[in-house]
Amino acid sequence: MKKHLLLWLLCLLPFALSAQVVDTVAQEADSEQTQPYRYVNASALTLRALPSASALALAKIDGASRVTVLTDRPDGWTKVQINEHLGYVKSEYLVEQQQDVTAESVDWSLVEAAGGADYTNVSAVEVRAALPQASAARPAVRRAAPRASAGPKVYICNNGRTEVYHSSESCSAMNRCTYATKVASTSEARGLGLRECMKCY
């Protein structure tokens, strides 16, 4: 009796296993059909690396393209995947059905020719290196060249205490001057009450 029962169970085993395999395949097919998709309701939508408008742009998704929704976030961003691209888009630009897309710039003939409800068109965004920021250090201030004066040039140590003017900047008395040199005419220097340097003249 036990042998007959065992033999009968062994005969049913292949049918039970095949039924389980069919059930698993059916569940996978159902999960693919219930995979949440949304459609881009904009002329183009930027896919970003993080849920922020200032985050790095990864790709541009064309209007009416189908995206796979991975996570709906409460902050107004949705994590999506389209082809090999994975990132975040603004939730307000996604609609449940492709026929709900109202963006005017969508080329519907192209959408229909390229797959209809399965249409996806995405292009990677060229990542540009950030431009170097201007240096915080102030640029070196160049001293303005003194204006030429009428008459012969003379050189004055602009320390506010000098009593003489010089015929040359290479005068040994001028070499001791640590202030800016003022260039003037002889008449201007005399008008300031200065006299000739004994070493130069």
C-alpha cells in the first residue's frame, strides 16, 4: 500500500514542479506589467544626479518619453530610470498616461514611429568643467606714470620734507629716498620752494 502511494506521488511530482515554474513565470510577467511607468509632460526634462535643481545634469529626456519610476519622493522629486540612465526628475512634469502629455513641442509622428507608448528618447548631457573663479586677491595696483611737465624734468623725493630737487633719479641722494619719486619741471620745483641738489648740479 505504501509502495503504491509512493509510486503515485513520484508520478505527480513532475506535474507539481512544472506548475510551480509556470506560476513563477506568470508572477514575473505580472510584475513587469505592473511596473510603474510615467511619461514626460514637457518639451524636455533634465535628469539630475540628486534631487535638487542645482545638482549635476546627467541627461535630457524628450517629451512623451516613458520612464520607469523607482521612488516617488515627498519633496517633489521622483527617482527614475530610462535606458541606462538613472537619476531624479521633478515629479510635476510626469503624467500617468502618454495621452495625458500636453507639451506643445512634442513631435507625435516621431513618437508613434519610434514606439508609441514605449517611446523613449534620452541624450546624455556634456559635463563641463567649472570655470576657474576669479581670484579673491586684489590685482596688483600699478603706479601711474607721472605726467610729463613743461620744461626740463627734475626729480623730487615725495616724503614731504625734502628741500631739494635732483636732475637724475640715479643721484646718490635720491637713492636714500624710500618714497615715491615726483617728476616736475624746474619752474614747478622752484615754485614749491625747492633748490638744486648740490650733488646733481
